[in-house]
Amino acid sequence: MAAGREPRTMLILSGREKPYVMAHRGNRVACLENTLAAFRQALADGADILETDLHLTADAVFVCIHDSTVDRTTDGSGEVGQMSLGAVKRLSAACGRAEFKSERVPTLNELAEIVPGNVALALELKTDRFLESAVCQNLAEQLRQLQVRERTVVLSFSLPRLHVMAAVAPDIPRGWITLRRVWPIDGLQLIGLVWVLLLLNPM
């Protein structure tokens, strides 16, 4: 979809009723957060949207991991942004649970490959690399190639990151994660996490 096209204001998933259920980092109770096992379990549980966090490796590959380091969720240590994809993939994301020893930090490509056509992706932009237009353009193009762009939303605590994403891919809905603001602002399609607003606007 070309930049400049009218932005989508709603996420519509074929055959699924609102309100949509979003699996935050997959099923992080039964499995380990942001792993393919967690995402597959969330799909089996009936999730409508898979939420994950995006960082970039040193060789500019989008990977699904919450923290800026691998220390908490893998058996390694170091900054994600200073490690190659190969270095990240050599680490186990089992967090000490033997049954998940083979789990690795997945790439965005690997996640997209398991997402059914009626399930959406919510991608939280976790790094200031998303202040770079080229990085946001690369993400948008990759989503197009993976055939998930039409059912992806991007999220961030950082308004500037969302503004850069809007400039290069206005068709991808954007959501600001905030605990202070309760009413929508121009240029954003989603806002949270003030859950009480659901009582006023359940749709």
C-alpha cells in the first residue's frame, strides 16, 4: 500500500466479533513471553490479535522481545541492538523451563508465518530506532511482503515514534500507550490503557 493513502480508522477482522481479544506477548502464562510457543498457544486459545514487542538486531532484523537486553528472557546477556541475529538465535528463551529449551527469540517473519488470515498483529515499537524514517519504512514494506500489513497496528509509549511511522505508512493504524490521557488525539486510532473507558464505549 503506497504512502499517502487514506489511513484506516478501524481494524476489521473477518469472521470475528468485537471486542477483540489481544494476547499480550502471546500466552505468557502457559508459555514463555514473546516465543512462538506462546503465540501458538494464544492462537489455540482463540486470540483475535497477537501483541508483541519489536527490537532490531545489529544487522537490522526485527525480533520479538520486550527488553532492550536479552538478560531477563534468555540464557545470554547483552544489548539486542548490539547483537547479530545469529548471536540472538544461539540463545535459549526457556527462562529455566526445561520443556521450552528449544525456544528462541523469534523474528517478525517467523511470527507472521504462523498468523492465520483472520488474526491481527499489534506491534509495540520498543526502541528509538523507530525514530528513523528508514527503519519505519523497512517495517512497513516487510509487513506488506508478509501479507499482514492490512491487519497490523503499531503501538508505543512514544508519540514521536508513532509520528514517524505515520509519516511513512499512514495506512497502518497507530495506538498510543498512556496512563495519563483518556481521550483520543488527532492522528491516532487507538489509545489506552484506561480500561474504564470500555464501560463508556464498549465497541
